[in-house]
Amino acid sequence: MNLARKVMLVAVLLCVPAAGSAETVEVGSQIGAFSVDDQFGKPLAVDGSIRAILFVRDKVSAEVMKRALADQGSAQLTGAGAVYVADMSGMPELIRKYVAIPLLRKRGYTIGVDQSGSLTRDFPSHEKQPTLLVLDELRITRIEQLASIEAVRTALAKLEASGTAAPAAPAEN
């Protein structure tokens, strides 16, 4: 095969989408259960018991979440049946490992840290806005972009009040 044909073949192959290429999830999509390490390296399960995922991919969105969860983050997330997951794959590894994750350990709530971006690559995101994925047995029922600290707090309060939160443990007889 001459050089021109090899170049043409490579060019064509680069233009063809890879099999199984990622597509952004949308309302009605079923996501698979997964586990992501939190800021302490402990597994955080995202399974059918989770009612919502709060997701960030950029620094401004992460700051919105930090401020929204500053006072009662753990209680807010638990009450709503939600988990908070951050895609930190865009951050240089040394900064992530030696600066960002140690800072996250000072937070009073759990943050799932997707260091490679592979677990959350299909999640929708808008720059400067956390994403809320509302789930029913891992099927996405609603997607919201939360434009402010108050929007995050309101969304969590509505999830808790609407009964979308994780079911309470059965009463003992």
C-alpha cells in the first residue's frame, strides 16, 4: 500500500466515530450502578437506593456546591437521598492529589471523586452550574442545571419534602 493510501485510510478511520462512543444521558436514560471513591478513598455506591446525583465538572460549579452545602451538607444530601460527585479529570494529577483532594477532606460531607472522568463522562454539564440528576431506580426522571447556591439548597429541600428521598428504614415491631 502506498503512502497516499495509508494516509487516506488513517484520515477515514479518524473521522469514523468509535464503536460505543459516549452519548450524554438524558431524561429516560438508565444509568448503570457504579462505585466511586470519595475524598478519603472509601467507595461511594451509586445504586438503586440513590434518588439524586449532584454533579460538577468545573471549579465554579464546585464552589457553588461548597457554599450550598457549607452549613448542613451531610444532612442535606442524606435527607434528599442524594450523592455529590465531582469529575476532577481535567485537573493536573499533582494538583488533584496533593492540593484539591486534601482540601476536600476538610468538608463535612462526602464527595465522590471521579479522577479519570470515565464514570461521569456521559453526565450532562454546563459550565459554572452544578447538574442535578433525579433518579428512580437509576432511571433519570429529571435533569436540572442549578445556577446558584440557593437553587442547590432549594432542589435538595424539594427532593426531601417530595418524598423523592431514600425511603425510611422500616419500623421495628
